[in-house]
Amino acid sequence: MTELSIAERLGGDRFLAQALGRAYRHVPGAFPGAGTLMTFADLNDLLATHRLEPPRLRLSADGEMLPQQRYATAEVTRRRTVWHRLQPADLHTRLAEGASLVVDAVDELHPPVRDLAQELERWLRTHVQVNLYASWTEREGFGVHWDDHDVLVVQLQGAKRWRIYGPTRRAPLGLDTDQPEPPPEHPVAELVMRCGDVLYLPRGWWHAVVADQGTHSLHLTAGMRTHTGADLLTWLSGVLRGSERVRADLPVHGTAGQQAAHLEQLREEVLEAFGDPGLIARYLDARDGEDPGRLRPSLPYLGPPPPDPGLGVRLTAGRARLTHPSPDGGGTVVFRGAGSEWEFAAGTAPMLRLLLDGGERTFGELADAAQLSVGQVAAVVAELVDGQVATLTGPRP
């Protein structure tokens, strides 16, 4: 039985049409295997093997970040650099007192969470960062607050109560002209997240979270960057720099008539650009192609990879795209990702699509999918690795 994708778990196109950017969505039991994404044992190992400094690792209580010296001690290395060694006993005490533990961008540290983030990026066509939250008491770590990005919450262990108050300013920005009004006195929804539950909240929705169910709580929050009109205009201003009229000096010292004429020329440029019905699609394609993903070296392979059918490879850019430049789809295909672009023979399309589906693939699997030799697959993969859009994962056991 094929495992459901995160898109299927949330309702696919129905979620995009009815919930995304519009309203909260609570899907109980949508992710029955959520507990395997990351466990407390994984968290213990992560804290023991990484030197995480604030704000990457932080403790928060009542909306304030705790000073690092309350749970870690400064260490000076023989090279005279300073780092902070976590003190487990102090950490336990702070958490028992009611602090919440947060690890930012845990998708960069833990492969199963990385895979979830890349799956979301392929579906939603936006950058995703996943943070980890752990709580033990009824003391709120962050109070009633809102985020300037959409969030998708996956409960991993235990339970946590969410009070959702709704927005008081539609579509707020991180850098905005005004701040939202205070939240309403009473929530519009109150729910308890249990292991496997998924919750979606649009940006700007006030909420408060507390572990008041008599058990610890461990959950992931995937922050999803939104695409706004402001983003489109910023991108378009860069595109329009190809026009001489846009690059020309403003007639700062000209007459009122000269300034009006210049504005009319700029207006014509902008209106012509907005006359393209595919403008948003072009913007999304550009943003997808620029996203660097999660860069990963391919050691020990420093040069072209050997034509080994058991050698594994995976994409590091979850938003890479494959297109056919000609209407009939023949001749060549174009692959874009991590700020680079390649034109390959059309026969490579099946192997590239297999890589785009996510996960690790062997050279042998790619060769079979495209009816190519392993050597031909190795040549294509070498270009993708050099372009930092893919990584070699070593021989499959």
C-alpha cells in the first residue's frame, strides 16, 4: 500500500481552494506515523551532538526568551573560541518550571523532517522552515501571538491545547505599515492536538498554545513563506530593469511636463508587463528556480561520479522544475533549480521526473526509468551535483 503524501492527507486541491490563506483547518489523525518523524530520543541526540546557540536553540516562557546562562555554561576552546555547553540538569529544571524548548530549522538537522519540508515545498511552491517545540507544563511559552507566515503543525507526541482567535488584520506582513489590532477576548476555536493531528493556520491568525493535558508535548511547526503582491512587484522591478526607459534617470530637475511624460513612459512599461496573463506563473517559475534548497556535499566524490548502478542520489532543491521548451515536448527538456538551468536530451525526462518525486534514487533505478545506460545517468547527475541541485548519498547497502 502506497503511503499518502502530505497533500493527500490534507485534502489536495480541496485544501488549496478552501483553506490555504483563508481559514484554519484541523485534521485529526491525518498523520498516523507522525511519531516516527522525530522522537524525544532524536531530540536528545541532536542536543548532545550539535553546538546550538540562541536563537537556533532557545527556551521561552511567558513570551520571553530565557538567558542562555540559565541552562548552559560558556566554554573556551584551545583556539580561543567560545561556545556554550548545555547542562542537562539545568535544562531539566527550566523545562519543569514551565519553559518551552524550541529548535529552529530542525529540517536542516534531521533527515525525516527535511523530507517532510521538501515534500511541502514541491506541493506548495514556497520555502518551508520547520521548527521543533517541546513543552511539559501549563505555562505558556509565547502567549497570544500571530505569525507573518502560514504554519502547518504536526503533533508528534503527547498533546497540546490550541486557542485560535482569528485575524484582526488581513494578510499582515513582517515589515508592514500597521500592526494588527489586539486579538478578540474569546477564541473562535479551541482544540487539543494529539499525536498524528495536523493543524493549518494562515498568517495573521492570533493563537495561544499550552501543554495543559497532563502530559508532555512534542510538535513540529512548518513555517510556509507566502507569495504576496509586494513580492511580485519586487520581482517585476528587477525584470523591468532590462528596459532602457526603466533604467533611465528620473528627470529630477526637469519641468513638471517632463516629469509627467517620464511617468507615462514608466506606466506604459508596467501596464505592458501586467498585460501578460502568465505573469504570476513566470514569477513562480523564477522563484522556484532560484530556491537553493538544503545544500549538501557529496563526499567522498570530488569529481564525476563513477557509473555505479548502486550509487544513490537525491535532489537538494525541493522546488526544482522540469519543462519542455517546445510545444511537442520533443528534442530537449529544461531543468531548473538552485539558481541554475540545464538543457538535456528529452530522453532524460523520465529519470529527472523520478528525482523530482523526492527521496533517494540509485543510478540503476534512474537508468531503468529512462532506458539509459548507467554511464549516461552518471553524466547527467554530475552536472546536477556541480550545480548544487543534487547530492550523492553513497552506495545503497
